[in-house]
Amino acid sequence: MRKFIVLVSLIGLICGCARTTPVTPLGRDLYTVSGLYSQDALTAANKYCDSLGKKILVRYTSGSIWGSVMFRCLSPQDPEYPRPAEPKH
């Protein structure tokens, strides 16, 4: 019975935790965030850039169950922000 209580407590603790880590700055306009799933990390990265009024530029992603995203938050006018591909005629 004691093992069952410990197991239930651990599951509750895990489920109650945030699905992503805090966004961590790595350098000028460069950040990283990890999440329970890589999509959660990407969503957190997008929200972070949106909160700054900037656009996300994903530099690197890894993992699927516990995923990480390295990204930049750039203004659309920034010369380093890529332009959309021109449609082919």
C-alpha cells in the first residue's frame, strides 16, 4: 500500500508540473526552451517571441518526447529574418 501511495504522489507531482522549462537566453536574440513534447517547446518559443512583438526563427530542434528548441526572436524588418520564398511560375 505504501508503494501505491508513493506512486500516486509521484504521478500527481509530474502531472502538476509545467510542460515546459522557462525560456533561457543564450546570447543576442538567441534563446532555448524545452518541453514535455517538442511541440510544447515550439509553442512556448512562439509565445515568447510574440510577447516581445517579434517573429520566431527556429535554429535547431531536438527530441520528440522531451524536446528542445533553440530559436531567435527577430523583427520582420531585421535583415537576418528570412523572406518567404518567391512563388515559382
